[in-house]
Amino acid sequence: MDRSMRRSAALAIGAGLLGGVVLAISRAMLRRPHVRLEINKETSLSPEAVIGQVTAVQKEPDLIPFVKAVEVLEQDLNSVRYIVRGSTFGVPWCMRYNKSWDYESGTVRWFSEQGSYGLRNVGRLRVDVQPSGNVIRLATGYSVDYPGVGRTMEALIRPILSYAFGRWLDRISRP
């Protein structure tokens, strides 16, 4: 094999490796939530009462700003799969969720299967029992898998999500 063929082969291998690394990093970035929110709210409600409100997904239009409708696809004693439809400042959206809960640990977890505009969400809500009153701890993350504008969209939705989740916690923390 002459020198130019070896150099061409090395360049082709190097380009393939570089492409694989770029692709792996891009995929990892898309999976990781880029908008992270952590909000705590004190409540006099028991963990069971809070979890009962969070798992009654049909009530989300009354509890969460911008949510207009909920359609339950399937439900059992510890989980629900459902579709949420809403509108934010005139822009319609839809997301399909899986939500599960554990009364013993005082925890609810969820993730989205699909969302409009490439929106993805994962979250956890936990009720910690404290001597002075219980604390609802929400941790959630969003990412937007939309080529070219995903990061910009994430920056724009951060204050909207913060407001919506803050209002939701206000509403579910009340007796």
C-alpha cells in the first residue's frame, strides 16, 4: 500500500471516529434534561393527601396553568398513562405521560413518552414528613429535541414552567 492510500485510509477512519463521537455526544445531550427545576412547598397535608391529588390526573386542568384537557389511556392502582393537551400563549401543545406513585415512600414519578415540538419531561414529587409540617419537593427536567432551536426554546420555556409548577404546588398543598 503506497503512502497516499495509507493517508486516505487514516483520514477516512479518523473522520468516521470523529463522526461517531459527535453523534454520541449529540444523543447524550438530547436525552439529558436541560431545563431543571427544583421547587419546595410547605403543606399541612399528609403525604397520602398530596399524592391523591397528584395522581388524580383528570383534575390537572384545574390545578396546572395552561393544561386544558386530560385523556386517561390506562390506569391501575400504582400508575397511569395519559395524554395532556394545553395551550400556552395561544400555542397548542400535547404530551403523553407515564406517572407512577408509591404511597409508602411518599413519591410520585413521571416521564413523557412524546411531546409536541420535541418536548420531553421527567419529574419526581416527594412529600417529606417534618415535625413542623410536611414539605413537597418537586424536581423536574425538560429538554427540547427540535433541531437548531432546541436550546433557545428551552431558555424561553424556563420561566413558563417555573410559574406553572409553582402554581400547581400552591394548589395541591392546600387543604
